[in-house]
Amino acid sequence: LACFIMIVYRDVISGDEMLSDAYPLLEVMDEEGNVVEGLMMCESKKISKDGGDVDIGCGNSFGGDAEEEVGGGDAEMVNNVIDGFSYTETNLGSAMEFKSWIKEYFNAVVTARRAMTKLEKEEKIAYIKNFKGCAAGIAKFLIKRFSDVQFYLGPSFNPESMVFSIYPDGALTPNFYFIMGGFEAEKF
């Protein structure tokens, strides 16, 4: 009997489900080719939302050798990541406002991590230390690209937590960026 485990990433501030392992996570690289620790991304694509087949982000992983067909007819086309997690696009007026927001966000994540009861004190301290060590690199990466970043709220519309997207050069759909220290992984 095979047992499949799915991992859902829940935001530690809002409690929203923001991502799952059905969308392969990739390391984020800066311009110099260095990994931006603590920041992960996934590629998105347009899918047909016609009530037929459901695409959970794994392509043909569950059978069938045929190429995936992009919807046809009158089917509504949606972004698989935005639609899958009920993201709503929002705005931040300026890079200075974003700097202020991200600082507040990092502090809120640390506060939420300190309040978690299922971690031992030593685990909390190590986790928070690691998160703080990644924070500057994450902030630098996103602030440098502020004019290209789109901001999304989760389903609860909590402005204290967001995910980000950036269109790669020439792409029709964006890559989504996630600050992993702000998520708690849950296995199902």
C-alpha cells in the first residue's frame, strides 16, 4: 500500500495555505549566481479553468504520455499558482514602503516563531537565528527588483504577509517567490 504525503506550506502569521509541494520549488540565484538563502521560487503557468481536469502543478506525473493541452473553446485561462492558492494582487507604493513592510514582516515572523509551542526552546533559537541570517539577503534581492515585483495577499487578505512574483525576461507567466522562514510545513 503506497502512502503519498503532500506538504502544504502555511503562513505563520496569517495561517493561510500559501504553497504546496505540488509546485516544485527552485533555489533563487542573484545576479552573481549566488543562492539567496531562505528564498525559494516556483514557476507558474496559464491553465484552463473549465471544470475538467485539475492541474496540481505536476504536469503528466500521474499518467498519460500526451503533451498537456492548453485549454480551448470558452474555458477561462488562469494562473495556476494564483488560482490554486487564492492570491489577490495588491500594491505597495514605493521601495521605501516596501523596505518598511519587509522589516515589519521579518519582526512578525520572529515573534510568531517565538510563540510556537511545538518547538523546543533550542530549536526556536536556532530557527530564528538562521532566519535572521537570511533576512538581509532576501530583502536586498527583492528591494533591488522592486519595480519588477508584483505583490500578492493570501486568502485571508492579511497585509502582514505576502508572496511576490517577477516575470523572467520574455516570459508570459511570472515566477513566484516565497520567504520560507515565514512558512510552517504541514504533511498530509
